Amino acid sequence: MVVKKNKGANPGKYYDTMGTVGTIGLHMVSHPAVGAVAGYFLDDWLGTKPWMFIAFLILGVIAGFRAVYVDTKKVMRNQEKEENDRFQRKD
């Protein structure tokens, strides 16, 4: 499980993490949609149907997966840091 809610943890960090995780689905939809729309209008303007549409759709899918990867790394890094801070010995 990527996100674990610890008892006694800072609720602000938890909600920040859940907000980041919640945007992952939006990235997977919005990036390809923006790429497809941009490609469609470029095809219409340049008269290159369907090549710009296909190219920008593929670039949008790649950008969506990259955004998901970056967000997942951010969540995992924050989770690891929180666990390290929580379980360190306090002298």
C-alpha cells in the first residue's frame, strides 16, 4: 500500500499525500486529452491529418505516465521520510 495512515501522525501531511495521490487519475486523463486536442488543431491548421494528432496523443500519454511516476516517487519519498523520523531513537 502506498499511503499508510499512522496513528498520531500529522493530519496535514496525510491530507497533502492524499491530494497528491488523488491527482494521479487526473494526470492520466488530462495529459493525453490536451495532447489530442493540440494535435487535432495543428492537423487542421497545417493540413497533416492524422499525423499531428497521433504524435501529440502519444506525447500526451508519455507525459501522463511521467507525471504519475513523479507523483508516486514524491509520495514514496515523503512516506519514507515520515517513517524514518517516527522510528528514530530519541535520546
